[in-house]
Amino acid sequence: MKRLGDLNFYELLEVAFDASPFEIHHAYQEMYQLYHEDSLASYSFFSREEREEILAKLDEAYSTLIDEKKRSHYDQLLIERGILEEGMQYQRDQKTLSLMSNSKRSSTNATLRIRNKLKVIVSSNPIIQEILTHDVLSGKDLKKIRDELGVSLEMIAEMAKVRIVFLRAIEDDQFEKTPSRMFLKSFLKAYAQCIGLDADIVASRYLKRIND
């Protein structure tokens, strides 16, 4: 068994090299709760100093892997050391997040859990928070937020029950492809809710460009 200092960040969080930001955040939360001082599971096995060391390593791993530039640099180091093979790292445009099992795809509770977890990531991601300061939001802004979260359009379409062609039209700012303004507003709200955003704010800021 490897010592704590010998584990790479992916091993520490127990995630795959191509794990999405959502999966990394979820893994970090679970590991943090496991080693937190209030955890009965680890209280008997680790001293306070050992738990603090583990939590510090978890924080370092999370802050590196959740940041796109830091993660890219870290992955390159692993490649140079022969730990990670080229092409095995996370590709945001290729990996589709599998957050729900087939048996739970229609479960309202599962959908709500996903939305709540995404809200936490939204609130802690500096890139997303910067975008949300914009008085007007574009489809490009929404796509960037979705990419930061590692959520696919297919997943949103399934959760929101909205045809993917309309979701893609929103991200491409092709308003004419939606049935009407009323439907566009409805689709915007559904899109926003699925990725943990405030539906009313997103809809109003997106539609502001059309109003103008």
C-alpha cells in the first residue's frame, strides 16, 4: 500500500484520470467528510495531526484538479513521469457525465440531488462566478459554464425533457430555431435549473439582448 505522500492527486481522491469537474467535486466532498474531525469513521484510526495532514493533501488535490490550467500542468507532469498516458486525461468535449444509473434516470429525487451538487460547484468556481457578474448573458457564456461543470447537453436534455436541438440553439444564439419567445424563456429556465443556476436571472439576462 502506498504512503499518503506517494499518492497522486487522482489516487488521493479515488477518481479516474478523465474524471469530470463534477466527479472530482463529489469525490472531494465524500473524502473530506470521511476524514473530517467530526467523522466517527476515522476518529479511532487517525490522530488529529494525521487527519489534518490528510485534509491538507485533499485540499491541495482538489484545488489543482478543479482548476483547468493547474490540472493541465499537473497532468503533463504525470505524463513525463510515466504515470499517465497521453490522451487519457479529461477532455471536456468528449466525456459525457454519467450521473444517473438507468434505473434512476426518471427519478425526481436523483435529479434534485444532481442540481444541488452542481449549485455547490457553481458557488465555488471563480470562472463561473465571473461570468455570472455579466449584466447580459450569451449562449457562449452558458456553454462555458456548462463546460466548467463537465455536464453534457445530452444530460440536460434528459433532465429537462427539452429537445437537444433547442438547447444547442440557445448556446449558439440562434433564437429563430426556437418555436416562440415563450418557449425560449421556458427552455432557458430549464437549462439553467439543470446546471444549478438561478433560472429567472439567466432567462432575463439572456433575453435582454433580444429586448435591446
